Amino acid sequence: MKKLPENWLTSGLIDFEYKKYLLLDYLANVKKEFAAKRLFPDFSDLMLHYRNLQQVREHKKLVYEQFPQRISRADFEKLELIYEKLVEDDETMKEIEEILDFATPRLGHALTEGREIYNYIESNLEITPVGITPIYHDAGYLFVENSFDRETRLYQYQLSIFENAYENYRGLHLAHLETLRRGLTDTYENLKIKLAKKNKDLPNPATFAIIAKVACPFEQSLLPVAKRTLLKYVSHLNAQN
């Protein structure tokens, strides 16, 4: 994957033609990935870049919360100091404004394309609880199955809260347990019982199955979208309690 650095706008040569080349080269690669229905990590990176450009345009300031888990506070402070010096340079700021005018709509168009693919995959996912769902939903098991290859991937999940300097975020960690082709006796309920017997720490685990009714790359698309689907589903259950 060809990445665009988080600080691509302010690092190196501040020149419109140079930044234009960097951006178009990056977006050409993103387009290839999206054409193959490979969403991540490009979709997440696009959101980061687009939001940061919006913040720069609106506030002439880089915002640390746009970089969760991607840049340390110390590194960000250095980046912010560099940008503050650039703001004081009228000629440099004119060049940055020109780059912003060029980059923002193109990143926005690519982001819209990625969001359409995401929504298409998400709308073709079916999530159902397996067995009786306990009151505690923040840890348990997730079964992800692609209806085309009939492979079922078993995961243990754990909800967590991580924070940056400004805000707390809810995240979800998945640990892959095994991948299998289910036989007649391998119902979701039987798989849940087997996992509960193996792991005494979760005697009555919350367990959910997500079935994909559309073909797409597993690691780059199906799994990340399924993960976010589970996070939304469990957050909704918690809000009801």
C-alpha cells in the first residue's frame, strides 16, 4: 500500500506541483484498491487526511484528535510548531491555500467512493445473537462467515476504551481463535458451548454471528466492516441496559 504521510501538507517542499504529484499518485493507488473492493487501511487514511485538511482550512491549525493512535503527543507538538511558523509566512500560506483548494475536493470524492463501498458491504451483513445473550456484552465471541466460501472464522472480542489528549474512544479488539468449515453438528450454538467449556473465564459468553451475503476481500474489507458492525450492535445493547 502506498501511504500519504500524515504531515504531507507541511513537510518537505511546500510547492503546489510537488504536492499535487504526491496526492495524485496516492489517490491513483487508492482507486486501484477500491476497484478491487479492498477498503482498509486506505479508507481510514482518507478520513484522516480529509478531516485534517478541513481543520487546516477552517482554523489554520492542526488538531491532535485527528491522529488517534497514529502520532505521539510529542511528535504532534513538533508538527504544530512547524505549522505555526508556516502560517506566519504569507507566501507559504498562499501556496498551502492553493494545495488545499486542489486536494480537498479530490480527497472528498475518493472518500465518498470508499463510503459507498463500505455501505454496500455493511448492508449485506447479517448479525444475529447466538443463544441467550447475557447482560454483559463487553466480552465474548464473534463468528464471521462468508456465505460464498462457507468458512467460519471464530474470534474472541473485548471492548475497550482508549483515549488521546482530548477525547475517549470505544474500540474493539479481536483475537482469532480458529477457522473451520462447519459440518452438520457444528451449529453456532454448539460452537458457543465448546468455547465456553474451554474458557472458564467466560462461562456464559455473549456470542454473535455475522454472515456476509456479498463477496469481498476478507482482511481488507469484510473483517473491518464486521468489526465495526459488532461494535455498533454491542454499543446499542449497552445503551438499552
